[in-house]
Amino acid sequence: MATIPALSRTVYTLRDVAAEVAALPEIAAGWDTDSEDARIVFAMEWEEQMNRLTRVADARGELSSEEAAAYARVLDALRAHRGLAVRLGLAFPDALR
């Protein structure tokens, strides 16, 4: 079975996390009316995304300039929505603060 190169995994991770962060305002808007199951599923998916982003953070010194720029953009967006994440009780790793 072929493996995906590490750099491609980083690009996909950053793309996926960026999409999740961008969706956070819409998710937050419906949070109180969503079912408990839907909130639990989103919180679990969010935690997985934050775990993936933490792994990228741990490898910061190995990122290409393009990946480093994308990582910085994701962090900026994440920090901008930190208040929403906290209000919803979502995981927000210390390494990403």
C-alpha cells in the first residue's frame, strides 16, 4: 500500500483544520438548538483536528515556507475564534494559544 508523503499530510491537515475553524461561527450559531449527539460528534471531530494541528506544531521546524505560512494563517484564524471555542467547551491545546 502506498503511503502519503509527510508533506502532503501536513497540507491536508492544515486545509482540514482551516475548514473546521472557518465553520466554527456557523456551528456556534446553531449550537443551542443542535441535538446533544450532534454537539458531541462535533466536539470529538474538533478534538481530533486540534490533535492533528498539535502534531503539525510539533514539527514546525520541518515545515516548508508554504506550509509555515499556511500554519500561521490557521493559528491566526483559530485565535480569532478562540472565544467561540471556549464558549462551546471545545478543546483548545496549550501549544496553540
